[in-house]
Amino acid sequence: NSTAPAIKQTCSSDEICSSSQCKNIFMNIVSPVSGIKYANPLKIRITDISNQVKKIKYSDNGKSFKTLCSSFKNGACEKRIILKQGAHTLVIEAWDNRKKLSSKTVSFDTVGNMI
């Protein structure tokens, strides 16, 4: 009766490890998800926002950062944005009053006409 060796999960400094998965301690990006195609307007949804976070910012394809949310309803940030049709890489950052706490990147495509 042998058991397979446990696989050790390595998480970054802004994540905790549970059930062999890493989870960001500052925010959970629900949408968009990497590799998926979306229509405009794109709905960005971030949940499980830590009490330390005061602002969520984003950058699309290396452009300057814009504020996505500076107040949260029930620990969540939801906003619709319009993006040009094509490939996108969003960098989403969680900030306290002075410094960046966490940064995550998602890549996806937008299709169809802008509304």
C-alpha cells in the first residue's frame, strides 16, 4: 500500500496555500478569466477584497493605470469597461493608501461591436 508523494504548492508572498491551490489574500479576480473571449462592455468582477485594500487599479495592454474601484460593496468591485476588439492583457492591482499590495495579470480577447 503505497501513497503518491505530496506535491508541494509554492505560493507568492501575496497568496496563501490551501487544498493545494494558491489564493490571493488581497483579492479574487472572478472575471475576466484568461483565455476566454468576451463581448463589450466587459464586466470586471473582483471579490474577497481584503480590508487593507483601499483602491483597485487596472492597465490595459501596458497603458497607464486607471482606478477601477475606490469603494467596495460587500467586499466586491464590479465595473463594466469598453475595450477595443482584439487581444488584451489587463494588469489588476490592489492598493492601500500608499503602496501596491498585490498585482495579477489576465489575458483574453474581446469580440463583437462596442456598445
